[in-house]
Amino acid sequence: MHAEHFDQQAATWDDDPDKVRRARDVAEAVATAVPLTGRERMLEYGAGTGLVSQALQDRVGPVTLADTLAGMRSVMEGKVAAGVLPRDARVVSLDVEMQQVPQERFDLIVGSLVLHHVQQLDAALAALADLLTPGGHLCIADLDSEDGSFHQHDFDGHHGFDRVALAADLEAVGLTDVRVEDCTTIEKDGGTYRVFLATARRALADTGPSTEPVGEVAPGSPGEPSGAGR
């Protein structure tokens, strides 16, 4: 699944009501899981057209939207200019796998259906954790492990994630209060793929990677391969 595929779809991305609905589901799950005050400096990583930020904008503070694809950034810049996204929102190119983490830190980082495209998972999670302020929250929405049917060809990322393993990965980069819960679903080519929301917090005083047991995984959630997509 090449970047050109998403760039070509950027202009009509929001025309799909399922994508809009899914972004709202993710935003609601984030708002339920994180005690938002309306002042959080938020980064949406792999933001696409910024649909999750649109749904959260009235419940957070300053918003930064990051995507590596020029087509997606162009759509977001148009939304900022039109007032669909906050007028003071920033649109940036950021790839935590390939470049140094910027100096700025955020109280809330949200990524929706982007993690399974990441090649160097450990490095990406460590970089995202480093971008958090002490006490800040990381929220990752992605798909449960699946058999490869979601991306039927030309895909070299992750076929979803095992929830228990991902929780352990988040704790391994020093995050705490890890939870993984059901979030929403994706209907595609006659199949239903489950999307989880993983939330974790950077400790107020960092003490290095946790040695405690893996964080909570919601009862009934698959701990073995079961759903992956942007």
C-alpha cells in the first residue's frame, strides 16, 4: 500500500461517511478515556485529513496535525483556512521513524489507524512517548490482528495488533496506566474488522520502563490474532 494511494484519495477522503463515522467514534472513545480539560496541547499523528481533530477540537486546546503525505496536508490546510479546523491549528510533516523528535511536547497525542503502517514499531512508540509532557496521554486506535485480508496486496506493514502484546510494548517504552478497549469497527469487502483504542500515560516523574505486569486489556477482547487499515 504505497503513499501515492492515499495521496490520490486525499481530496475525496471525507466523502466516505464510514470514514467520518469512524473518526467520530475514535474521538468519542478518546474523550471517554482521557480526562480532557479543554487546554490540552494535542498532536494528531498520521492525521490524514484531520477528521479526529475535527471531532475533538471543542474539547482540547491548541491542535497540531502531522502527516507525511502532501495531499493530506493540503486538505488539512484548506480546512484550517475555511475554519473547519481551528484557525490556529498547525499542519506539519512529521515521521517519528525517520527523523529526530521535535523539541515541543504535547499533553495528548492521538493516532488513528496509522500504527500498522509503521515499520519500526518500537522506535515509533518510544518517539511518541518522548513527545508527551509528564502526565500526558497517548491514544492509539488501530485494528486487531487479522489474517491479511484487510490489505489484500502490496502491503508490508502490520496485519493489526495483538492487544496484550501492544500493551506490553507501550509499557516497555516507559508508559503507564495502559488500557486497551473496544472502540469501533470497519466494514470492508464483506468483512468486519474490530478497532481498539489503546491509551497510556507518561508518568509525572519518569522512572524508566515499567517492570509491572502488562496493563489492562478489556474483558472479552481478543488476545490472539483476530483485524488492520488506514
